[in-house]
Amino acid sequence: MTPPPLARSLAPLPEESLPGFLLRLAHRLGRSPGRIANLCGLAAYERRPPAYHLIGLPDDIATTFAAATRLSRAEANDLTLRRYASTYPPLANAQGHSAINMVIQREHWVFNPSSRYCPECLSGDGSRVQSAFGGPWKLSWHLPVVFACPLHHRLLEVVCPRCGNVLGGASQNRGSLVREPQRDDLHPLQCRNPTSEQRAAGKRRDVCGTRLDTAPETSGSHLSAAERARLIDLQERLDRRLVPDPAETAAGEPDDPFADLILAAQLIKLSWPAGVDFSPTHATAALIDAHAAPITAILDGPLATTSKYLRMADLRPAPSDPATCGALLLTADTLLGDREPSSLRERVQPLVQAAYERSSKRAYQILRGTKVSASLARSLVRRRQVFHAGGSSRGPGRLRVPSRDCAFSPEEVPQLLPQAWFDDHLAHLIDHMLQVNIGTVRHLRRAASLKLMEMTAGGTWAECAETLGLPRGSAAGTLDVLDRAMPGKLWEEFEAGVERIAAELDSSPNRVNYARRRRAMATWRMPTPDWRELCNGIPKLGRLARQEPHLATVLVWAEVTQSEYLHCPLLAEAHLAGQDRKLLVDQVGQFLTPANQKAGRLELRRRLDLYAARLAVQCDSAPSGTFRVRDTSAASADRSIVGEV
């Protein structure tokens, strides 16, 4: 049954949190917060109102709570962090139910069960209601990214000035909206922390009881006025993103900064002191150093390699101290700086390398576990020469981000870079390579296609090979060969050449869908009548013209799809109508050898290329059906050659 409305209620204060509203309402009614929570449906099955209600109230509980407190549903929901779910990404995946793991929520910067506070905000605005019950315990103070009060130009506090403990309901990771919820003799602004774990039989446990609206300024008090001003300026910028101005949003404000900022902060902690130069002052660096020192001591000590289940409570969560948290976020903001790709990568990569050297498993978990902006994701990816490298290709947390913004799609990348593209942009590399042989051009063309795929689809070189339909072994072999043959500076030239190709693809109005061609040609075979017609009138072909047209199938397939002939589907078949695969591969290789491109073979190659070009046109317009290729040879001006796909 829905409980009846309370005898009296209160109007929520601006920005007030659910715990703060409970404290004020309980004080007005002379009851304990726990009793009021029970009457309002917040603690029906528990002695304490659970902290996960702060994230958001389930619909049934929100309806009951609103009815009991005489609030609207909108007012009830605005007391919870649900109001920030659209602007603060960590809240988007949080669910308001009893399965919430408080440790996990802290590690992902979702919310703080305990509350930071500004004593001047708590003292109220002088109105009758706020003079009696205090100012608002603000909802935003529970967000890890809120560490200062721009209104009163000060950093927030997090501990009681007398007992020295943090405030709020978290106790041994068991969350409650308020601490000591059964106490009915405390003002909303008094510290509710117990002074001892033991209680006398039949008596209440003693609590601190200090008034927090008169607390002195302690957090960051050693910082200079200029340092505090920088922290408050950052807080103002973050506040504008938490509650954006509709006009700014309409004008095209950039994406939210919080995911990037949080990941950058975690990277700084894990790699510290590698990022010390990004901390604006020695004082802010000292705050981070004090916070990170216990973490680095463990990770750099013997337990990091000998303990199988090593857990560090402070590795991933935001620092609880507002000044330290602000210093960390300010350093992260400096690290991110401008988003120009090369400079961002130059700043981030040393920290990534240091994090992996310290703890590769934890670095991978942190860097692959958060969805961040494309610019930051690109800067985080480690590279093998100019390719994305490292990390597993399995699991939902893997990082697969395109290395640039491309107008062309993955399906428009050929398996083997066309020879004309290579001649225009990469052929000059041959003159500067340390080792050159008959396969060098093929390796460069293959590597260029892998790089184009990385640009548009992301992923490691192995994943790009898989997307292109290349065996991973072939891709690995190519990179090994080029590693030995190309000095570091030449890799930069290679990347610049592929970038020019990508730019031309971006601007091209007639891009080819090579993946579509590969699908269309997967079962195509050169019809015997077409093969005979192609050979007609060419002298000295002899036995080649009388053979089955497997050679022509492989050559035409490779030309139409711009792929390596070794990957032709015909060669993958278990049986080739009695023809040995190795024999056919050798035959194709010999046919393509430049020394053999003369006389009748040269004319046959010309006809096959013409046949392939016309077949490609048909393939682009009709991926399945019948292809009619006319006028293939000089001897067939008024006849049709028909190939079925």
C-alpha cells in the first residue's frame, strides 16, 4: 500500500540532494532520518536508506516518495544524481538498484557516497527556513569532479574539523544516504560521525555533533591565491558542462570533457611522476605526489610481482581530498590541452609507456575500459612503427579507433594497393631502403592497404589484415620484412605517402567498393568459351591455351578486386579439378614475371586486363547476375563474352 502523506513537508532548496532533504525534513518533524525514509518508501526493507538511491530512484519508489513528501515526480528526481546523467557520462551506466557495488562505483568516478561541503553554503542565505534548518547539502558535491565552490571562491571541505572523518553514509563500503540514520537529536548541519565503534548496552552510540557551517577553511589552505584561482576557474568550466547553457549547446559546444578528463587523471596516477611537468605548480604536484606515493610504492615493490591478488583501494577512484582531486584534474586538463593530434600524442604517449612499464595489466584495464573522445583514443594507442599495435583483440573493452577522420569507408580499401597509387606516392621509398628484392613492392603495397584500413576502421595491424581478408601471417611477415629494410625516417615518409593517398580517397567522387567486388567475385570462374576467345589469334600460346582457364580466373580476380593473386578463392579450394595448387601458383608467378611479359603473353595480359576492367564495371553496377563483356579481343569485335557471377 502507498503510505499516507507526511503531516508536513518542505520545499526542496535549489540544488539540494536527497540526503540533505531527508535531514532537513526529519529535523522539522522531530523524527530520525531513518524513520522518515521508512515512511517515504526509501528504506522499506532495510534499517538504513541505501546510498544507491542517490543515483536515482526507481519509478515505484519515486512515486511513493513524491506522494509522501507532497513533491512532484520531477522534484523528487531532481534530488538525485539522475539530473546529471545526460551531462556526466559515468552516471549514464549506473543503475539505481541494490546490486550496486560501492567499490566499483568509486573506481569509475560515478559518485561519492560521502559528501564534500562548503560551510558558507551550509550556513544558508539568511531566510527563515534556512536559518532554522540550514542551507542545502548540494547534490553536485557528491560528484567526484566537484571540488570547489565558485560562489564563495573556495575549495570544498570533506572531513569534519573536529573528528577528522569524512561525512556521509559510507561505512565499510556499505552505503547509507545518511550516517547514524536512527538519531533524531541532531541538526542537519551537525557531524553525524560516531566517536567510537562501541556502544553501551541500551544507549546510543556517541557522535561528533560538530556544526559544519562554521568549519574553518582547511582544504588547500596552503595553496597560494593564484593556485586556488586556477582550481576554481577549472571548477567553473566543469560546472558549465554539468549544467550547460542552452544557448551554448545550440551554438555547438564540443563533446563533454569528463570521460577524457577522468581517464587522463587515472593515467597520471598510474604513471606518476611521469606527468609531473603537466602539474602547474610545485604545490599542486606535491598534492598528487602525496596521493600517488602509496600506489607507486606498491606497484614498484616486490608485492606487484609476487601477489596474485594485489588490490589498491586508491588506484582508480578520485582522491577524496578536494584540493588533491582538484590538483589532479587540473594536471589532467593541462595534459589534454589542445587537441591537435600530433601534439596530444606527443604529450600522452610517454605517460602511456610509463604506465605499461609499471603495470601492463592495470594500464590495459584503465586505458581500454572507458569510452573517450576519438582524439584522445588515438593518442593512447601504442604503435609498432606507424601502425596501431599491442593489446588484445578480444573483449568489449578493447580500443579500436580509426587513426584519422576519413570520408572513405573500410569497404573502399583494396586488399593490395593499386600499382598506380603506389607509383604516384610510394615508389620513391625504394631508392632509400636498406634491402630490396623482388617482393619489396608487394610488401609496401600490402602495408599501405593495412595503414589505409587502420585510418578508417582502427584496430591493430592484425585486425586490419583480418578485415581485408588477409592472413595474419602475411601481414606479420610484411611488417617484419619492412622493419629490417626501412630506417625510422623512412617510416615517416611511408606514413606521409599513405596520408596523401587517403586525402585523395577522401576527395574522390568515384570511390570503388572493393569489399563488394570481393564478395561478388568469390565464386566467379573464367568461362571456357571466354578463355578460348581471349586466346584466339595469339601465336605461340600453345599448351597454355589448351589448359583449363584457372590461370585466367586467378589473374582476372586479382585485377578486378585489386588483391593478391595468392588469396584468390580458387586457390583456397581443396580440389582444382586435378590441378595441383602449387603448380598453378608457380604458373601465375611465372606469367607475371616482367621478363616473361613479351610477345604472345604480353598480348594475353593486355586482353585479360581489358576483360577485367570491363568485368569490374559490371561488378560495381550489379554485384550478382550475368556480366556481359564485349569486344574483349581484336578478333571478336561483334561477339559477346559472357561470364557469370
